[in-house]
Amino acid sequence: MPNPVISAKSLVKKFKDFEAVKGIDFEVEPGESFGLLGPNGAGKSTTMRMIGAVSNRTSGDLEILGMDPSVDGPKIRAQLGVVPQADNLDQELKVWENLYVYGRYFGIDKKIVKDRLEGLLDFAQLKDKRNEKIDDLSGGMKRRLTIARGLMNEPKIFLLDEPTTGLDPQARHILWDRLFRLREQGTTLVLTTHYMDEAEQLADRLIVVDKGQIMAEGSPAALIRQYSSREVAEVRFGSDSNRSAADALSGVGDRIEVLPDRILIYANNGEEILSEVHRRGLVPITSLVRRSSLEDVFLKLTGRSLID
Amino acid sequence: MNILSFGTRAVIAHKLRASKDYLGTVFAETFLSPVAYLFALGVGLGSLIDANGQTINGIGYLQFVAPALVCSTAMLTVAGELMWPILGGFRWNKIFEAMFATPISPAEIVRGTLFFASIRGMAATVVYTVVVWAFGGWVSFESALWCIFFSLLLALSFGICCLCLSAKVEQDSILTLFYRFIVMPLFLFSGTFFSLDTLPIYLQPIGWLSPLWHATQSTRALSYWPEQAWLAPISIIYLLLIFTVFYLASVRIFTRRLTK
């Protein structure tokens, strides 16, 4: 097996009295697409900043491309591409200049930078926006430009912190498509997200993080298999009646979760569950059957839904 | 340490590129403001003073005030570039975070930003010097050169103080206070428009501590009052000392803030 490009052992990060990352272990293989899934405040971004060799760990071991980030920060950063959670493009520069200036920080020759940025403008579907100001771009375009910027140095590892948060569905899909292409080209991707569908789309393997700890690890499909049933029946009886309806449904399916707005019944066959609900004389206001998702895995592992 | 390392030059190039859009405004300001000041002070107020037969240590008012106006332009220009834009670089547009995701170091970011501001300060200084020459404010060519030299020292040393403070604070209200109660008083009470010894003795130490006073007074001493030329080496050492202390502090603060 090839050496992992990222290896973390008992990784800890403390801010004064607050322990944001509480001793986590994981490895990322070259060419892999690795996800960190968890709610806001789980320690994902803090972990990403340590991997990005910009934030020093409090304790534990961390190796990026065989180097220690607290010793070889600049050498590691030279081989990373970074897309931070909040866009930090330079508003005073045009679209193409943002790529140009950034490429120069890596010591890349002016001519190579100019050639490379043309290809990346194309990749980010921003060719006709090359002379626009950043303020004139939509949220999705800014995000794509930030991604293109992160690729200027042809990184060995590409770090994306919540790449699609705040984007509309269409913009998200365009972005996923671009990231999917990178995956196909063999770029190692590390991404954080609190969207289950994003993790399912983009990650080969992921860790579920909550309160600075790893709750589970595996491929999205394996995690769903391990922690959830095949299907879920969702029924709503109105916020006042959900609790009493759940009592009447005890014993139905493998497991029942009562959320403030709905009841989730986990089972192999969701349609059968709905029939059983009706047989028990209960009439939900709305009902649906869906496949289990990482959201259900998270709910099972933490007792909370991902976006509270 | 390579003072002008690749990373430092990349930061300077980036900042120059980002400022090219407001170059027109900057140029108008660096040209029009000295013309207005010189006309009001040198020609207007100066002729009143000179008409009374008064001189300052044997020097006409225009010659007296010229080095102070040039040096204070350097000071105010770097302050403008190294206060709000620094805090903003951490808090608002996060431009430093973007720079630090690349191989360059916090020290290179500090130097690049400081040198860029100093280049701007020096551009304004040179324009001002030429305008002063047109008004007949220099007694000699050397005098103008000394003024540019001390303006550069002032830009670097005062600039790094502004950068250091702005990298440390979290709120821009502190910068507003600093500008109103430190920068402006320094501009007004550093022997700029009147000789320091006209102030009560207990206020004069403010002038001696002021980087602006050192730059201005050393230029005057070297140009007009050779018996006071001993001040120049002291001022040079003083300004370099300020620069060194605040440079080291700034690198520390930048490193801490970026690696949090």
C-alpha cells in the first residue's frame, strides 16, 4: 500500500480552555477523496487548518506528505491547494488577476502562471468573466474562482472547507461536477461538509465528527449499512401529536426516532411500515419513504440531526 | 534573512496591482494637497510672518515649514495604508489568510505590506518635494535630498508602528482613537508649523519622542543650522531603533494571529 499523504494520530487542538479537537486519528491515501462530516462547531475547520499547515497542533502527531507541518509549514503549503470556508478573494483585483497574483506567491514563473490561469478560467467556467471585478460575480462564481485559485500550484492535496455552503442547488451541482472531474484526474481531495448529500457525492471515505471526536469512519454506503436500515419511513402528525403517535407505533420497524416535526421509522421496507401505521389506525398528515442517508447515520450516532 | 525575498516582492507586486485603480485619485491627492498647503501656509501665513520681519532662527517661514510638510505627508500616507487595511486584511477581506495559505511566511507578509506602503509614501514625498521646489522652499538641492532620506526613515519606522497596532487590535474604533489622539497631535505638535521651543517646557518631550519631529528637525538642522547637526545621527539611530522593535513585534503578532 502506498504511504498515506496525511496521517494524524491523537491530534489535539486547544484554544485556551476549549478543546476543539480531542485526539483524533485518521489517514488519507493518495488519490483518495476523504470527507469530514459533522455539524457546525464539530472541529472540522480546525482540523482542516492543521492539515493546511497554518495552525499549530497542541499535541499528537501529524504528517502531511511525509513532513511535519510545525517544522516544514512553507514546504507543505507549497504542495497544497486550499479553499477556505469564507471566500477570501481580493476584491480590488479582477478575476484573472486573483489567479495571477496567487500563482506568483508560489514562485511560479510569470509566463507559466499566465498559461495556467487560462486553463483554470476555462475549468471554472469563468472565461467570459476574466476582466470582471469580484463584486460582480455570483456566489457560485466566486466559489469556483476560489477553487481555480487553489489549483494554481497544481496541488498534491486539495483541501476544501465547506465548498458549497450558502450556494443554491444549481450552483452546487456545477461545483460538484468540477470537483468530480478533479477526483477522476486523481487529485487527493479532503473536504468538510455538513451536507450529507455532498459527502455521499464526493467522498470515497469519511469520518463523522462531533464535538471534536470521531464518531464513525467508513465509506458512505458502509456507514449507512452499519448504522442504519435500508429505508426510512417519515411520518408527520403535527407537532403536538407526534409524541403520542410514536407511543402507538412502538415495535414498528427496527428503530424509531422522534424529531420535533416528524417521526422517522427505520426498516428494510418502508412501504410495509406505512401500511402498518395505517393498520394501527393512525393517519399521518404527510408521509414518505426514502433510502437511508448519512443524516440517519449521524442521528443514530449523536442523537441529534446535523443542522440544528 | 533575505529582506527582499521572493515572497516579499510578490506581496509588493500584489499590493501595487490592487492599488492601480485608485492611482488617479492618489496622484491628484499627492499633488493638490501640497499645493493647497504651501499656498495657504508658505505663501499666505508665511508672508504675514516674514512681513513682520520675523524669522525662525534666521529662516523664512516657507523654508521652515517645508521639511515638516514633506515628512508629515510620508507619515500620513503610510498611516492610511497601514491602519484600516491591516485590520481589514485579518477581519474583513481576509487577504492575509489567503497569502498565508501559500509558502510565504508572516515576516514576508509584514515586509511586503510595509514596503508597499513606504513606496506609496515615498511617491507622495517626491511629488511634494518637487512642488516645494516650485514654490522656492528649498535652500539647496542637498536640503531636498536630506528631506527625502528622513521621510523614508520616518515612513518605515512610523509605518511599522501603525502596522503593529493594527495587527493587534480587534476593533476599528481603537484605530480611530489612535488616529485622532496620537497621529493628528503628532502631526500638529512635532514642531511642524511652529518651533518646538515655543511650547511650554513640559510639552516639549512629546516632540522629542515624535518620529516626525526627528525627521523634520534633522532635515532643518542639516539644511539651515549646522550647529545643530549633531541631532541627525541621534535621530537616525532613534528611528532605526523604533523600526527594529516594532518590526520584531509585528512579525510575532502576525505569526500568532495567522497560526491561531
